[in-house]
Amino acid sequence: MLPKDNFYNLILEHRLPLNRKDKSVKEFLKSYYSRYIKEYKNALKRTEDCALREECYKLLNDKTTTLEELCSDILKVFDYYDSADMLGLYNHFDEMMEKISALLVTRNIGTVGHETYKNYYRIRAGEEHFNRIDLFHIPLNKREFIKSYRYSIPGYPCLYLSSGVEMCWFECGMPKEFSYAGFFLESSDNNKVNIIDFTIEPVDLVSSVSIHYINHPEKAELIDEFLAKYIILFPLRVACSLEVINRDVPFIEEYIFPQQLLLWVRSNNIYDGIAYRTCSSIEHAREWNYINLVMPAKTIVDGYCRHLNRLFTVTEPVKVEISNIIRNRDGKLRTLEKTLMIFETEYYNGHSMYPCREIISLSKTFLNLCSMLKSNNYSNANAIYQTLDTLNLMSNILCDNKETIKSKALAKAKELDYRLDEDILIKRFDEMIWSFEETIKPIIFEFWNFAIRIRTDFPCNYNSREHVLQ
């Protein structure tokens, strides 16, 4: 159980990503920042339930002006952008970041430690069998293919990675065919990598801070400062973490601020990139807890960044077809189809009980989705994945509440014929649910998270690692 504190509550109540709905980005941020500052000031009123030290509260009180100035400076970025004053925008952004640079949470990755930030993947959609250089960043001489992304400089190469293949697949629009490779950060104490870290989650922060206070009381001041960094710079993360309302338009308003931030990183010799969490609208993607990493090219020779090449070794790419993940499990689908036929025979011969029809519908929907995946006959992979998630949840609900459902089934059966023997009804119901639990539900569960089968069905050879450019 997490300890109680005003600022712990503030941290836990403000989670990312955020949806601006029908407001412009600037309007949304202005309203959000106003509320955040108000809640911040209210949290400064220390009570008996507060777990944080008085010294921490004093530090946060002293940082109030810094928080207000940061929120104001972020909103001014949009003023400069709207007035097309690019020189003013560049100078203002640089001044803003210089003021808060000491508060940035960074990871200075060397030989030992920070293992979570060293192993990544990258994919490239398409039917071709790509090689290592195809999965590296887009070369400068093909800059016309560099699209607008959350963290990107339009027309300028960046390397986008994720610590999970599944997350790469989501971020790339869930393509039907692609190649992927493992990227391994070869940092050392003589060649350290410095990244801005936007990956800390609210629950993890509160939990770790409370534990560190207990285990390391001699470092209480450093813990206070770390907590203050997160709280004060949270508005910066907000500006970078808005869900995209419409991806099918040439200009994406939610990308204005994070793109400016990466431009600043590109022109700054201190930082190599930004680590961040996904802003995917798919809840399950956020639950994976993967890290995304973006690193702009800085030392380009013959189209490719020599600095990024030195930092990473890359495995031989592996070709993946999503349809084969389903095809590899045809035997289990045939088992489900046979079980479904038994349910249908029962139902159409008039001997069914509630929820036989619901089980039939659930199973048919699942088989139709698998058929679409197997034949590549779909255009919205997001909808397929979300529907499979719903079917899995409904299967769990059905089994978790079988006793309640049994009572309803008996009542409905007796409505049709009060002379029916209750023992026979109970036996029939138990047999139906047992069949569903033992056969249908496990198969739906296995297919539900089919994205995680990518690495098991199409493993890459980790011993094949080498630098892209020799």
C-alpha cells in the first residue's frame, strides 16, 4: 500500500498520455496547466497525513515560480509557431530549456548499469527481405521519405527504437508484413550515451521514493530533489505526450512541441536522444511498459550517421508475416470449430441453455477475426486487436461469474418449462461451461495477445550482431 501525501496524490492523479478532445493543443495545455498549478499550490498545504519531509515541501514551495514560468514558456512556443516566427521560436525554446536543464532527469549510460536502456528493436514494413542497413535510419539522400512523427525533425534522419518488438509493431501501424532486428547499445565508460528520460511512471516513482526514504535516509536530500524534478517538469512531458486525434492529416498539431524538443537535442552536444513511453490509444500497448528511444543523426557521412553506427550492433533482420502466426495454430482453430459445432447442434435442436447462444456468437466472432488475420483480409489492425481483447475479457467474465450465470440459466429454463428437472439442468449447464472453459477460452487467450508470438514464432539470431556500417 502506497503512503499518503499531498504530492503523492498529485503525481498519481496525473497520468499520461492525455487526450485534448475538441480543444486545440494550446487551449488544452493552457487549461490543463492552470489546473495543475492550482492543485500543486493546494498540495503545498502540509497536513498530518503527509509522508514527505518538511524539507521537501520547502523545496517544492521554492520551485513554484519555476513551475509557473515553465508552463508560460511552453505556451509561448505555440504563440511563436502560430505567428510563423521560426527564429523567435528557436531562440525562445533554447532559453526555456537552458533555464530548466538542471531539472532534466537523464541517464548517462556507460559500461555497467542501466540495462533496461540498452536492448531495443526496430521494424520496417514491407514484403521485401530487408538487410541491416535497410533497418538503420533513413539515409540523408532519401530524406523525402522521412515522415512527420512525434519526435522527429521533418526531412532529417532519426533512429527510432523500442525495447519491445510488439511496441515497434504498434507504433508502425501494425503492418501485415515486416522485418525486424535487435539493436544493442554498445556504450562504454569512454563512450557514454546521455539520454533525457521521460519513462518514469507515477506509481513506480511514488513507490521507489517511499522505499528509498526508508532504505537510504542519508540520501534524503537527493531523493527530495529527484521528486521535485519530476513534479516541476511534468508540464514538459505533458506537452510531448498528447494522443493524436487524427493521423490521416498532413499536419499533426500534437507533434509541434516534441519535434521542437528533438530539434533542440539535435543542436545540443550534451544529449544523444530521448527515452519515452508510448502515447498509443491502445491501452494494452501502454501496459507492456516498454521504452521507446529516439536518437537524431548528428555526424552524417555518405548519408548515414557514424556516431549512431558506433553506438549500436544490429542482428540479421527476420521476416515476419502476421498471417503465419495464425496459420501456425490451425490445429487449435480446428479444435475450437469442432467444439462450436457441438454447441450449435445443441442450440438449433432446441436443447440449449443460457448462455449457449452467447458462447456461439463469441466463438464465431473470434474465428472470423482469425480468418481475416490469416488471409490478410483487413484494413484496420487496431480494430482487430481491440476486438480480440474484448473477446478475451468477455471469456474471463463468463467463467469468473459462472455461478451467478447458472442461477439465471436455471430461471430462464424454468420459464420455458417449469416441469424440467433442476438436477438435469444443472448437469447440462456445468457440461456447457466446462467445455467452454477447457477448450474455447484457452484458445481465445492464446490468440488474444498474438503480437507477443512474433519473437517466438520468428526468433532473431542474437549471435549475428554487428555494426551496420563496416
